[in-house]
Amino acid sequence: MRAWQVVSPAPVAAHPLELVDVAPPTPGPGQVLVRVAACGVCRTDLHVAEGDLPVHRPRVVPGHEVVGTVELPGAGATRFAPGDRVGVAWLASTCGRCRFCRRGDENLCPTATFTGWDHDGGYAEKVLVDEAYAYRIPDGLADEQAAPLLCAGIIGYRALRRAELTPGGRLGIYGFGGSAHLTAQVAMHQGAEVHVMTRSAEARTLAAELGAASVGSADAAPPVPLDAAIVFAPAGEIVPGALAALDRGGILVIAGIHLSDVPPLRYEDHLFYERQVRSVTANTRRDGEEFLSLAGRMGVAATTVAYPMARADEALADLAGDRVTGAAVLLADRP
Ligand SMILES: [Zn+2]
Ligand SMILES: [Zn+2]
């Protein structure tokens, strides 16, 4: 099968990915082999390709927003039947025994493994997944629209939960890409007033179309004090301004897996009055199940830009260059 591998992590301009021919993987006990229909392109793929994240598996195949159909269940795998539509997401395994797993925080498991980093992902014709970590995709969501939900959507949902926004509260969103535009829809569906700050003019237009109460440039101050804010852009320099924009008791959530350094903070301007900063680390399967069921019910509409699987490197370069509005999705060639 054809698969994209990160041969040697480097800036996308240096083409760190290579399209190669490899033998399709064989499902082990409890795993299923999935034929990829669509795979979203996440900023984390860029961090893996460019070496912002350390190499966990040499020549890894990126991609952790996979929608496909079960082709072959491995020994003892009974949850899905061949032909079932499933999603393969970032969280690939946890130990189930450590203190974090036991208390319901499996996203913090120190030995968790991840799709497209520790295991080969969905920039390929086929991918393996442990059936216990696969998701059913709600009917009514097309493959292309469902793919970005699997990381961008789920992580955004966890970030929103960690923002603890009260109904009708004011939420600031910094950066407006794949994850943010889905999170904004969920927040508005739950009654939030959403203010979007982003450097991309196209993204500002999309935010306004989706119903944002205000849109502004990346360093703009929102027109009202915020009850909570989520930073989606991987830019630490946004953090002081976002903290300053919080009302008393406000919560700032940083949603990315990678952030450039945060400049020095001033206690009085940025933290006093019980403002809080929280990070988001991966997600639990419960986050995923809850979000996908919510997305199916409320009909979350992912704005997507489709690329053929054979142009994955171009999709990543476009993401790196801020040329994607919404979420980029790789589509498998029709057999
Ligand atoms: Zn664990
Ligand atoms: Zn991701």
C-alpha cells in the first residue's frame, strides 16, 4: 500500500515526508485493520513532521483523524464487523493501571501511546487501531466532515470543558483554524457569546459567518471582558494579552500540544483576581464519545479543504503557511 512517512523531520519546505510503498499491516489481537476513506490534517502532524515533537517511531506515518471502514478484525476483536465505519484518533493506548488511568484521567497516562506518533497513522491506505480506542462515527456525517472531529473536534471539546464557561458566558478564541471553528460552534450551541481573535482575514470572515459576536486581529482586545478564553494558536506571545482580556475569575485554556515560549507575566495585570491558566493534554475516550455524540446531534459543520491523499505534503505546507481556512482533509483515491 502507499503511505506517507516522516523520513527525517525538517521544516515542510524541505519535504520531510516521502510517499512510499509498504506492506499493509496485519491486525494483532484486539486490533482492527481499517481502510482509510479520509484523514484530517492536524497541526500536530506538522509538529511531528517538522521535529517540534521528538521522534517516537522512525519513519512514522502521520495522521490521527481517520475515518474509514473496518476491513479485517484481528483475533478476539468483536466490537466491529467488516464494513463498519469507524474513527481512529490521537489516543491509541493507555495502561489502564496507573493512578491517572484509575481515576479517569487516562489522557495523563505516562505510558499512553498516540496514533501518528508512536504508531503509524492515517496518511496511508490502511491503518491499524486497537478496537477499544476506535470510535463509531455518527450516521449523517460524511467522511470528509467527520475526519476533523476526531482530533480538532475532540481536543476543542476538552478545552471548552476545561474553560468551565457558564451558560451565556463570554468566550474568547485566539486562533481560528480546524479546532477553533468546531469549538466555536459547540460553544455557541451551548449559549456562549464568542469573540474571535485571529491573524487570518479568511478565518475572521468564517468566524463572523458562524455567528461570532466579534472578530478581531490576533493581538486585538475583545470588546468585553471574557469569562474564559482558549488559545488555539501555537504562539506563546498571545498568552499575556489573553490573560489581560479575562474578567475576574476567568480561565485561560491553552489547547495546543506545542506552544512557543510565553513571555514574562506581570502578576497584577495577568494573574491576580484569581485568573487561571490551564493546559489541555490529549483527551480521554469519554471526551471523544461525548463530543461525537454531541456533534452528531447538533450537526457540527466542519469547513474543510479536500486534498487527494497523494498531495499530503502540499496540505501540510498549506497548513504551515496559514493557507487553509477550516480543516484540511486528505481523501483516499477511490478504488
Ligand atoms: Zn495509565
Ligand atoms: Zn491532532
